[in-house]
Amino acid sequence: MADDPNLPAGSASQGEINDFLAKVRAVGATRPAGRPARLAFALDATASRQPTWDLACALQAEMFDVAASLGGLEVQLVYYRGLRECRASGYVTEAQKLAALMGRISCEGGRTQIGRVLGHLERQASEAGLPAAVFVGDALEEDAGTLLEAAGRLGVRGLKLFVFQEGHDKSVERVFREMAALTGGAWCRFDAGAADELRALLRAVATYAAGGSAALLASGDAGARRLLAAMPSGKA
């Protein structure tokens, strides 16, 4: 894509787990045999995001590590920054390569471009079979209705969006929550000062992308329990 591209505490109930299983059962079944799972890793790279960008860069290897025993993972980096820059990398299968990509990028001032990210994800879902994406951000400066329409299209195409929000802006939270819910994904809050939170969430999403619901439920990981608890009910 060149220039156009807390959480509820505690474990999930059995009903929530059943809902989750109904939503994500197809993940493992639809991956072509012999090919690693795919995941888009999308981040806000505007000026305020540098500490979180650095943290994500330090932790991204966790996604590859946890997915290795489940058939592997291909990750595409997506980001926006500055006035109109919104880009995506190719898919990479090694943490070192993703770290190198991220290491060449510094955050720059600008407005959010979440709509362009969602548009890119929709194309990837259609053309490359992308089943899941992470978005990490803290702000929203676009029309909420337009973003929700775009998120709804992701849901129709079967892409689950996992939105990790830094901060406590309630107006941002409302839209981020609904974006995730429209895709059958999950919204989670994290504190950039607590690396273990983001680490657990990234590992959980990688587990989901690589192994589907069975792997997520079997992991026993705190991040997996948080994702399960955050999945919306009744969004098959």
C-alpha cells in the first residue's frame, strides 16, 4: 500500500467461549495447506506514538515465536504518519526482518488515517486471504460513521480486527470497540508502560491467526483469556 493504502477482568464464561468458537472456527480450516497463517500488524506512527512504536518493535518477535509451533506466521507491517503517508510492507516470516522494517521508521506528526488502513485490509482480505489484523493506536480524527462502514465490510469478508487502544479517551474507545465488534474481533486497552500487557495480547492474536480457536483455548495464556473475554457476543 504505497500512499493509498480494562479489558474485562477474569476468564471468559462458557457462553462467551462458545460464541468465540462459532466466530473463529473457520480460521484454521481456510488456510491453504502448507502456507503460514497471515496477520497484518497496523500501527499509528504519528508523533505521539514513538514510545509505543519502540515497544512494539521490541515485542514483535513474540508473535513469530508463539506461531512457530502452529505452522508459522507471515506478518505485514501497515502504518501511517505525517500528512498523507500510509504504507504497507510485503509479508515477512522472520522477526528480524520485521524489526529491520520497523527500525527504519520514525514517528512523525500528522492526523490519523485509519480509514486508509481499513481500506487496505479489505483489499488484503479479498486478494490475499488475510484472516486477521491488529491495529494499535490512541487517537481518532476521522468520521466515525465512515470507519464503522469500512469495519463492517471487513466483517463481511471474514477478517477479524483486534484493536489495541492506548489511553482512556472514551470517544475513541466507543468507535474502536464498535470497529472490532463489527468484524467479530476484540477491543483491548493496554498501558504502553506495561510491556507485559502488549506482549500477552500480541502472542494471543498470533496464536489465533496461526492455530485458530482451538490453539487459543488450549494455550492457557493470560492474553488468550483476555481476548476470549473481549470478543463480542452474538456476532457470528
